[in-house]
Amino acid sequence: MPPLHGDRGQEQQVAEEDNVQVQYDAQETKRSFLRILRQSLDTGLPILGVVVILSAVLFVRELQGQVAIVVLGILLIEVGIWKLAHQVLPGERQYLALRCETDLFITLVRQLNAAALRVKTNNEAYPIVKTKKSDN
């Protein structure tokens, strides 16, 4: 038995929703990676700055070279302390409760749309015959 026209539409909608979910998962993975990178930079830059300063003092003999490398190390420490990486990388979500509500709303809209498609499919398969009302 060939599928009804409405069944193909519902199958297409399910396929599109699956595609949207895959895209959403990819975005979440990207955001998670950026969050990890941002946190690593927040802790890593000051540590790197200290290492640069110590290496300048221990391994560089020229005074001008030491000063230049120490200044670079201090800048790395300041960038880490002031969290300037947040200016470069996209920000994290600040309103997590709002995001949860939005996700719930989108889920409800998808369920409502799927129900409407089922009703539409049933109406196309079994059309309702309308009768004229008599005027009293």
C-alpha cells in the first residue's frame, strides 16, 4: 500500500527535525569547546606569563632582552587576570533558565506541529462531508 501524501509530509518533517537536532548538537559541541578553551586561557595565560618571566630572568643574559621578555610576561599575566580572552571569544550564556524555557517551547511547538500533521493526514484520508444548515 503506497503511503498517503500526508505520511510523506510527516516523514519529511521528521527528517527535517532530525537535521535540526544534528545541527543543534553540533552547535552545542562547538560551544562546549569554546567554553573549555576560554577556561583554559583564563588559567593558562597567567601561568604562561610567570614561566616567560622566569625564563627571561634565568636564561637571557642581555638586560634589554630580559626587560622585553619580562614585559611580555607581565602582559600575558594581565591578559589572563583581566580575562581579555572573553573579549575575543564568544560569550557564554548568561540566562540559562531562559534557554531551558525556550528549548521546552520549541519542543512543544514541534509536538503541536506533528499533531496537526496527523490530523491533516486523517482528514485527507477520510474527508468530512459538510452539510448545509437550515435557517430557522
